[in-house]
Amino acid sequence: MRERVSRRAVIALLPPGLAAALSSTKSVRPLPAVGEFTRFVDPATENFIVRLTAPTSNSVLPAAPNLFVSSKHRILVCSSDRSGKFVPYQVDLRTGVVKRIAETSELDPRSLALVEKKQVVWFRDADALVEAEIQGKRTRTLLTGIEAFSLEPSGAGLYVLRHGKVEQIKGSESIPIADNASPPCLAHPRGKGCFFQRKTGDGASEFWYAPSAESGSQPILLATGAIHDPFWSNQGDSLLFLRDIPSGNVLLTEIREVNLDHASETCVSPTSQFASFAPNEDGSVFVGASRSKAQPNIILLLRHVRREMTLCEHRASHPAQVRPAFAPDSRRVYFQSDHQGKSAIYSVNVELLVEPTESFFQ
């Protein structure tokens, strides 16, 4: 079941004093006239939306499994072609100021990943894994010849995909643990191995799990078919993903989960035609971008009751590219859309709807 969550509905759930204070606000208070932030009211739900980057150039969020928001330092990292080609930028979430982090030659725009403890960002530039200081802007090449990479949330382990092989990096040593692999690769959140994908043709894929070299175990097939958007569960005991299911002339989508111990797949919840999605830190809530042309919305889905709530419209020309994702503390949702021009990044506050969470990143 899905419903719209309007600002009026949220106010109705608040204590009387706070509800009265919010209800008395008849217009949207302007944000400080610094940077690129623009706040507006979503026409479908009356929720406040903040556009973080100007739609005069393309701005792209990193892949959702990567850390791209620092709650501590109040920054967001993204890629933008405002200089003529995609390079990494940081957005100051206090002031709205957008600053270039580094120069690149052939950046993979979705590869950015914050390493918060070191205050650096990693990304793939051509076939190189590069580290750039967020403040000092110094860069160094860590590895070459890679197609993808994934860092464990703790920062302790690194996996790369190179020449079709998944490699576990241990100091200066590189240990192959799987072959015939294609991006993405996702390090296990507890350092026990890595997810990877194999393409099987006709839009179908296989999802695999390669245990770490220390285990001595062989890769395990987890799921196959029209599947996409893989995410590890918080504890790493299962993999979450979307499965597309044809039903007459309609393409339905379900959130599925497969357990690592016995590779059994279960349906977590049907969705309103999610083209992309992401779980929050503890997997209790999902955010998705609907591919419905009649209702091109960003939707919250409560896992326990399988209840959907419309958060706002995205109206993007390509719903699969909206890529909504939660902040590490689950207080905000970030997404991208080209409905006001070129691809821009947006933010919506959900702390009145979703319980805050803790993570490796806090």
C-alpha cells in the first residue's frame, strides 16, 4: 500500500506546540544567499526539497554503496562536468559552496568514495585508483589497471576488479579470489569477502560472493536473472537487490534478499516499479525511484509492514539514473534528477519519518 506523506500529515503527528509553530509558517524561509542551494516545496507532497547543485551543468552522485556524505564534516562529494569534463567536487552542506577536489583525465563519475577517517576521497580515473585529499587537494595513484574497487566500511580491507578477476589487496600483495567478473564489486561489511557480478546476456546477470582468501572457500552463486542494484545487509549475512518480473505489459519489481549461508532467495517486498533503490543503514526502510510515467516519485518503503509513502516527485527522464540513497544516519535522502535542466543533486529531510541510525561512518 502506498500513500502520500504531506507536510500537513507530518505536522498532525507532532506535539501540539511544535505542530502550531510549523503550521504558522506560511512561506518557505529562504536559505542563506551563499553557494547553490535552492529550497522549494514539492508540488505532490508539500515536503521541502533542497536542490544542492545548479542544473546548468551535470552533477552525479557516487554509487549508493559508497560513502559520499560526511555527517561529521558536513560535506557531500559528487562528480560534475561544470568545467567541461567530469571531475570530483565537494559540496559544503552548511554554506552550499561547491569546490573542486582534484583534476582528472577520465573520471568514472560514480566511483567516488569518501574515506572519512583520512579525510580523503578515492576514485577511479581511467584505469587508476586515485586518492585525493579533500582539503589539501594533493593526489596519489594507489593502483593501476583496475575496472572497479570497493573499500570495506572500516577502511581495513580493499578489493579490486582487474582484468576480469576479483583481487583482495593485502598490503603490497594482490590475491585473486574469483575470475570472469564484471563491475560492480562490493566488499563485505565485515571483511569476509566480496560481491561481484557476471553478465549472462539478454540483460540477465549472476550475483556471486567470493569469500576472502583466508577462508580458502570457492565463490558462491547467489542469484541469477533480471536483477540489479545489489547491497549488503548491515551485518553482511545477506544480499539485498531488485528483481524485475514481467507481468503482461507491465514490468513489476520486487526487493529480494538472499542469505549467504544457504543461498535461499526470499521476497522482502513488492514495489511500485522501482527502477533503483537503496536501504538505510539497518535495512528497516528503503528508498526507491519509481519508473511509473504517471507517478514519477521518490518513495519510502517501510520493510516490516510493506507500506509505501510518497516522499516527493523526481520527474527524471531516466528513472534508473535517479539513484536515491540515505545519509549514513538516515536523516536525509539524496537523489539526482534532470527535471529542472541538466542532472542536479537534491536532498529531502526524512528525520520525522525514519528513525536515525548509527553506522561505521559515524
